[in-house]
Amino acid sequence: MHSRTHAALPAGDTSTIASTARRRLMLGGAGLAGLLLSGCGFRLRGPQRLDFATLHVNVGELTELGASIRRLIATTGSTTVIEDAAQADARLQILGIDRGREILSLTGAGKVREYQLRQTLRFQLLDKSGKAVIPPTALSASREYTFDDSQVLGKAQEETLLYEDMQKDLLQQMMRRLAAAERAG
């Protein structure tokens, strides 16, 4: 009887039924995956709340690094950066940010073919009494790029963009450490 129903339908209707069933199955599978991921504690990365209400940052707000750190802290919605270190619940101290460039390979003529860029961010987090919540910590990132001496200006811009990208990555890593340290402490 079931086959007679399909025989009575015009030819295009059977493909519509199949695509509707496929769509329902895909939506059901996506919903099930969402439930499973939420049940295991999975969350998309985004701003993570910090347990302290006020934070002092030892890098000036007018520097590019200081402005980036303040922006990231502002997105947490839980912490405010203040300028008076004595009044802050915690103190973030940027101990240094270092950049380096190393030759990875040369052409047959002895010219540079590839560079590796490295950037290291060193920081620590102190509580109100000066005790280290996060002891001095170094985070590193690296990127590789090909070099062409006929395109020096473009390669200099590429290098600048790669350093900016590494700094964003390092600051995100630092923010995750700040959030994790507060949960543990």
C-alpha cells in the first residue's frame, strides 16, 4: 500500500519528501550534538569572568599593549582596571614583551628564504598583599613566513601583522591563565 502512495505522487514530490526527512534528521542530529556538548561542560571561548573586581595594570593605557589589555579586561564584565595599585584587589605586572627573528632557510645564492618570528610575553599576578597568585610566567608564540627581497615593503608589513597576531594570541592566553588562576585560588 505504501508503494501505491508514492506511485500516485508526481515524480518531483518523492524527492521533496526525502529532502524534508534529511533536513529533519540533520536538525535532530545538530540538536543532539548541542545537548551532548553542553552536558560535558563545553563552552565556546569568549570573555571569561575574573573573580576580582578591581585590577591594576603596570602598563600605561596610552601604549598599544596597555590599551589591548584594558580592552580585554573590560570585556570580562566583572573587572575594572584602576590606576591606584594600593586600592586594587589584584595587580597584573607585565614583566616584558620580547620579539625576535631567526633565519630558517637560505636560497642557493645565500639569500634569506624564510624567517621565524618569535614573541614572548612575561607577566605575573599579585594579590592585594603582594603574594604571587600567578608566579612569573612566560608565554611564547612563533610564526614563519617566506621572504622575498624584491618585495621588502610588503614583507615588512606582513611581519608587522604577524607580530600583532602573535600579541593577540599571547594576550588571550594570559587572560585564560588569569581566569583559571582565580578559579583555583
